[in-house]
Amino acid sequence: MSTNKYDVSIKAGNKAQDCTVEIVNVPMRDGVKLYTVVYLPQKGSKHDVIFIRTPYSSTKRIDIAPEFYLKNNLAYILQSCRGTGLSESEFTPLECEEHDAQDAIAWIMSQEWFGGKIAMTGGSYCGLTQWMASRSSSQYLSCITPGVACSNVHDKLFIGGAFFLQLHMHWAMSMMYKTRTGQDTAPDWDAKGLAKYLPLIDMDIEALGSEVSSWRKWINSCDDYEYWKNLSVNEIYEDIQCQSYMYGGWYDFYCNGTLENFVGMRTRGGSEKARKYTKCIMGPWTHSGLSNKDIFGEENVVDIAHELTKKYLVNCLKDSENDPLPDEPAIKYFLMGKNEWQEADTWPPEGVVEEKYFISSSGNANSRFGDGMLSCKPETEDCCDVFIYDPRNPVPSMGGCYLGPGQNGCVDQSEVEARCDILVYKSEPLEEELTITGKVRVTLFASCNSLDTDFTAKLVDIYPDGKVLNLCDGIIRARYRNSLYAPELLERDIIYEYEIDCWHTANCFRKGHRIGLDISSSNFPRFDRNPNTGNTFGLDDEMKVSRQTVYHGRSHQSCVILPVLKK
């Protein structure tokens, strides 16, 4: 194990914090050495630890430790995951994170400067490294603060069975490009039109010139439960003894995971402290922060969450037996529509009742110019709406929970709603406010003339001036309608019932606004296009047009189920 040590002065504003920096190649159980930067305050000889395990450290510089932790006499340790930064081996996403975290924590605990307590922090993949560490090492952790992190790796890759293409294409190809070349930036895959490349499994060769084992494993193991079960945080809450603080956003692609982790830890955590002191904040944010200051107010940036996270960490390390944030509720959430912060003891908040809004039309709900309606009572007669889904001309992704070309987050949908391959249903103008807080679901009765297809659903808030703002959405791949791990192809033109998870939201539909629901079969490039062939996922370069029929009325009560907060 090699160690370099030197003194530095880190400046913050007009103050400076002296510290010692040690660069250590920490050995793992298999002999692989991980590049680890240790920042030790000059004050005191023993230090509790803030620990981050990340795949995103630069190969060309030492990251600067936050002044906040150093001035609180905390050691700050930044470790590059194997195969990233200057760490050895090949980067295989998530597969080694649990064991590597165990070995790294054991190394920290053996150091003479270690003060006895460890807390972990970081967001996204760095949030997942914390959950992986907590699987078997939470008894050594005072707390974890996983921001914008998922609860189930399979479900973040395959949402409703559809592949989350845009995110994971960018992430996988960029990570492999950086680790292979040593560069800190990757090509613009959108400019190269990579998302359109078929078959999906060969996208690695198209992008990088050779195969990427993790990319191919994802595709080939898309419904292999045995492969994914060890990466499922939502199955191990009972094993996690440390308390946690987490943050997420209504337009973050890990929105569902953040709230599932919060509820799971509050109800199933492995200790009384974990259940009692785990807390969460949900804002109007995307994965990268506030994209819509004009809608939600420039003061509601994600820095609110970052400041609370730091306080939680420091207070927990000072006193791990009591509430680190006694003045904060179990969950603080941003209520869109009113743009107000709300507090609750549970999620969803007490007083939420599910209410159904049924779709109806005279058979012409195509586009926002059609006759689609939403009402609290189903039609007395049976009817249907028909649209054509052509994977060569998919509905473009417009805002929502992804990071890609164009504006992300909350975006006016009126332009995309002009397409005839989108069924648009809307309520009458509301006579009084209606607040929803929780998970939105859609029950859809539909048929198609293909062996497989997708159905999408999007909940929108329709303003009196015609503006249409997206709130949450979901997708279901027809072959996974009954199980994400047991595909069943369709019989052509047979009516099936689909349950579409549209994720969580918190919104107040103001008086005079309308509730809107958009139904279609694509959301590209956020999700891969279903080619409608029924062929093996990822291997197909053939595409077929499908005729989609959505049924509603007395016999088939298609509806959106809203979590209405009663006053």
C-alpha cells in the first residue's frame, strides 16, 4: 500500500482551513488497489469520517474537500470506485461495490487517526454505493445520506419493462469512454444520433468500436431475476441499522426510488434509530437540480437539500443517539401548483384517498383537438379510441424525468399533444382546488395487432391560458404486463388490462384548471422504441407499425387513479 502525504491550505471565502492530504492506494480483498484521498484537519488527533465512494473523480486533479466538514474537525475521504479515476481494475457498474465498501471501511477503522464514527454521503451512483455499503456494513456507519438514488437497479434500467435508453446509453458509453481513454469528457452521443442505432446490443461497438461487457449483460439479463436480486435495495431494509437522510425531485429519474427508500427505512429499517430518524426532502428538481426556475421560483434550488444533508451528517456524527434534525419533519415536500413547502410524518401524507377519473370520448380523442374527456363517473356505453404507433416516428421525449436534449423537468406539452398518435383526455375546469400527493396510477384496457408493444401515460395540469405542464408519467411494455421477470407475448387484437405506474408527485390543481391524461405508445429517446415484433429484446433491427385500441366505458373502465389529499 503506497501513501503520499502533504499539507495544503483550502480556501473558502475569506477563511482558510489547513489540512493534511494523504493519497493512499487502499488494497481490496482481491489485491486491487483503490485510489483514495484522505483530508485530515490539523486540529486534533482523532477524527470522525465523511466517506464518499465515487466513479466520477477526475484523473487529473485532487478534488477539493468541503470547508464545512474540515472546520467541524471531520476527516473527508474520497475513494474512486474500481476501474475509475486512478483506481485499478475494470469498471463493472455496482458489481463490486458491496465488498469494496466493506474493505474500505475496515481500512478506515484501522487508522490511528480514526475517531470511531463514519458517515457516507453523495448522490446518484454515489448514493447507490452507500446502499451497497449498508447491506453488510451499516453497523459501522452512523448514517448515510443517499441523494437521488434508486431502490432497485433493475427497475432503474427497465421502467415498466421498457429500457431507460437515453440515460443509460449516455452513462454507460461515457463511463467506458472515460475509463478506457483517461479523458474527463466524452463525445456528444446525441449529436451522433446514437439513440437511433439498432440493434441495441451493438450500440457499444457503434459508439466505442468494441464490446462493453456491462452493457451486454444489462441487455441479455433484462428479465433475469437471479442476476438482479443482489442489487435490490428494497429487499434489505431490515438489514440496515444506520439512519439515513435522502433527497430527490419530482422530475428526477430516481423519484420513485427515493420515496420507496424513505418509506422502506421508516417502516422496515433494522433499528429503532433507522426507523425513527430517517428523513427525506422532495423538491421540484430534476436529477441535476432546478431546471424550471420560471415555474417554481429561483429560490427553490437543490441547495436547500444539500445544506440539510450537511447538517444531518455533522449532527449525527456528534450525537448518533438523537434526532440529527429535530426541527425538520420526517418528510418535507414541495407542492407544485401552489409552490409551497409542506411537511408530513408519512408518505403519502395522512388524509390521502385514491380517486378514479375515467376516460371517455366519442371515439375521437386523438390529439389535444379531439373529444377526450376525464370524469369521476364512467361512461354508460362502451367506446374506444384508435391510434397508430410507428416506431420509426416515435413521440419525442418532452421534459419529464430524464436528462437529454432540450429542456428537462416541467415543460409545456401543448406542442407535442398536437400529434394524432397521442390520445388526450381532459376534465372540465375544476370548480375548486384539488391537491394530489402520492403515486399516480393508470388502469388501461387496450389491444393491438402486434405480439408486443408499449403503452405510455402522462398526467398533466392544463392551465386556463392553454399551457399544459407535465407532472408525472409512466410506461408499460406489454410482454411484462404481469411480471417484470416473466415475459408473455400478446395475442393480436385481444383486450388486455394494463397497470401503468406513473410515479409520485405533489401538485395542486388550481380552480379553473383541468386535469389531463395523455396516452400513447412511445417516449423517445427516454425509452427505447418497442419495435412491435415480439422478438428478443436488444437484438432487433426490424420495426413494424401497430394499430392500438384503447377501450373505455361500462365494460372496460380505463381510468387514472389520483392520490387526492383531503383537507
